[in-house]
Amino acid sequence: MALSGAVRAARGRWARALSSARVAPAAGTGDTIFALCSAPGRCGVAVIRASGPGSAGALRSLTATPAPPPPRVLALRRIRDPQSAESLDRGLVVWFPGPHSFTGEDCAELHVHGGPAVVSGVLRALGRLPGLRPAEPGEFTRRAFAHGKLDLTAAEGLRDLIGAETEAQRRQALRQMEGDLGRLYQRWSHALTQALAHLEAYIDFSEDDNVEEEVVARVDVTVRELLRDIRGHLRDGRRGELLRGGVRAVIAGPPNVGKSSLLNLLCRRPAAIVSPMAGTTRDVLEVALDIGGYPLVLSDTAGLRQATDPVEREGVSRARARLCQADLVLAVLDATSVPPAPGALGAALAALEPPPGTPCVLVLNKADLLGGHGGSPSAAGAQGPPATLLSCGGSPSAAGAQGPPATLLSCKTGQGLEALLELLAQQLAQLCGDPLSGWPSLTQSRHSRHLGACAAALERFGDLGDSGDLAVAAEQLRVARRELGRITGHVGAEDVLDIIFRDFCVGK
């Protein structure tokens, strides 16, 4: 009887401790919702989806048929307004009975012609049916999460896949949507859940023969291994976030070296005003580019110098501020003005005061003015960029054999453009990494935040475990598990209880 009471007490304590971490299902999941699921505007085919218990009735009403078509089979039907019986379109319909659908509920899709009048007519007809309402933003995906079809990381991957503009972004988003990141966190969560359950069983039932003395040592080993893996995962250089949002590159340099011309050359349009007058650029101009399949958000800035005009001074101040936020710096210099003295190239680069540790590419513009002499020794030495990516913050004397990657360019003739694009693609690949190799990358700042809190709790567990206060140490494991669960949205008391009673057969 005493053991049964202890079991009931443990179950109640676990339910109270962990039920607050559960993620509530979407409100109103008993409703039937509908929305246009393809992009708005004129198109060949528009997809309208309905999800919920009234989907089958809505499909029957709009097609005037006694039953939906066979599941997951496209059927050609005339689509009518159920009130007026007016024909709206002739299109394809498909029926997805739950749980084998995107949302896990009964779903119907109508593939109609994409003219605005057709789409609005079908949506109005659906809206007049009893029990149906327009979907809220993201509600289909929220219902898929509530019914276990997606975890939060997969839902984020789906959103990123829809917004992907480059090949590398598509690869990363597809990998996350297919569950690679979620499975990694679920594996860690399972290991932590098992360790937590074993420790809790030891605390509550250590006097019972079903619980071994070595449990605490095994839990400690598991926690140390998990902490090592999480720390390694966090040390990814923000690769996933950079790939998802785009690498923020800043074109920086003195006035009249060709910064705006470089921006126009890279985006292949006259995005920035180009003038022989120094100080033409006063504000920050930003364009998004696809370089070698990687996203680049490129900013043109004012020339860096001691300005006297108050408007230009504000432009230089904004340029400095943007430079401090850069993930990559394109330092532009006039190839004809670099002195041939040793270290002159590094000194010219250091004069721009790029942020220490920020990757940098040195662009020596106006190569067409060098003539057939190959230019100054410093400029000529810039051809054939080093394979290693060094920070802009290196000493001026190091710029040469060990300086940042550099290339000659003529914005006027386009000479050296291919070499620059290849160099940029290399640096972007190094910053973003290969989205298909190794562990899936962190793509959201919230992932890093929750993983950091999880790692901190595991560190506290190690400190408390050494002091022998197992009850307080177990609380740190609960905190760590809750932080992991907040990433995927999967946290529940029953998982821990199942392991306690399965692995130790307590109360059998």
C-alpha cells in the first residue's frame, strides 16, 4: 500500500510539474475553414482548400454530387454556387479524408482556373455554406501541428520553403520541413526524458529492489554527453540563420572608388546613382542578390572620410553603423591609388576601420586604368586571391601574403567580374555552410535561445549532482527538457511517467 501511495504521489507531482509545459491545440479546430492556398493574382490554376468536418459536405454542395470522389484521386467536376445553382467554373476536385491529409482533418481541394472572378466566386460560395468560415493566417499549418502532422520546427521549415529564393535556402528549408531538425531535438529530448525518469524513480523508489544503485551514474553520463552535443550544435557560427535571412554584406571604401558602380554591376541594373562628384551617396541602398545559390543582402554606403557637409556626415555615420552590423565586408579601393610600398594595401584597408573578426573581400577597382604594366606591386599581388578567409581586423603588415581574399576589377568594362563572383560564392559557402551535410543548422534565434537555456540547466544539474542534492538537480533536468520541448512544441508529463513505469515496473 505504501508503494502504491508513492506511485500515486509521483504521478501527481509529475503531472503538476509538466502539464504547464504542454502546447495547447489550436482554438476552434472543430470548425471548417477555407482559403485560397495558391498565390493571389491571375494564374493558370488556383487551389482552394477546405479543412474540417464540413469539408465533405462543402464538396458535395459545390459539385452537386451525392458523395466525394475516391480519396486522393483528381476528378473533373462542374463547380456551382449551391444557392443559385449558377455554374462558377469547371475544374478538378480532390478529397483527403482525415487523418491522411495535410492538417490531419478531412480536407477538400478545388483546383479552379486562376482568374480573380472565378476565385472570388468560389470563395463567396464557400462562405455562404453553414459551418464554414475563412481561415486565419497560418491556420492550416497550425491545425497540422495540433494533429501531430508537423512539429514547430517542421512548420517553420514549411514557411521558409515557401519564402526560399535561392537553391541553398530551398535545400535547408526542405531538410527542416522533412523533420531532420525536429528529429535531432526529439532524440535529445528522449534521452533527457529517460534520464529524468530514471533519476525521479531513484529518488522516489530507491529503497525498492526494482531500482539499481548505478542509476545516478548513468544519468550523469547521459547528461554530460547531451550537454557536449548541444554546445557543439550552438557553435555553428549562425550558419542556418545567415542562410535563412541572407548574408548582410556592406560595400565600404573611400569616396569615388566605384562602390555604387560595383552595386550596379552586381545587380545588373542602375540601382544606385553614379557620379564623378565625391560624396554622391548619402544614404544606405540595399539590394538582395543570389550569388552561387546563396542569398546576399548587399548595401551600398557613403564614402568613408572626414566630411564637412552635415548631410554627408550623417551618411558617413550611417555607413559606419551598417558596417558594424555586417556579416561580410566588400572593401573597395582604387587600384591606381594604392602605393607600391610594402604594407600599403593593408594600411589602406585598415584605414576603413572594418569591424575586427568580420570576413572581408578586398576589391581593387579601376583595373582598366592600370594599363599593360599590371599596376603597382601591391595591386598586382592581389590577383589570385588566397584560399584562406581572414578577418578584416588583421594588421596592415599582414595584408599581402596573408591578407583577406582580394581581386582586381573594372566596373567600367566588367573585367574581373567572374573572378569576383566566384570569390563571393566561396565566402558565402563558408559563412552559410552546406545545408545538406552534417547536423541540420539552427535557423531561428528562438532555437538558440531555448538551447542555450537548456545547456545552462544541464550545467547546473552537474553542479548540483556533485553536491548530492538530487531532488534539486532533477528540477534542472525538468527545466532543460521543457526548453527542448518548446522548440518542437512536444512536452508532456505522460512521456516521463511511461518510462518510469515501463523501465522499472514500479507498483507492478
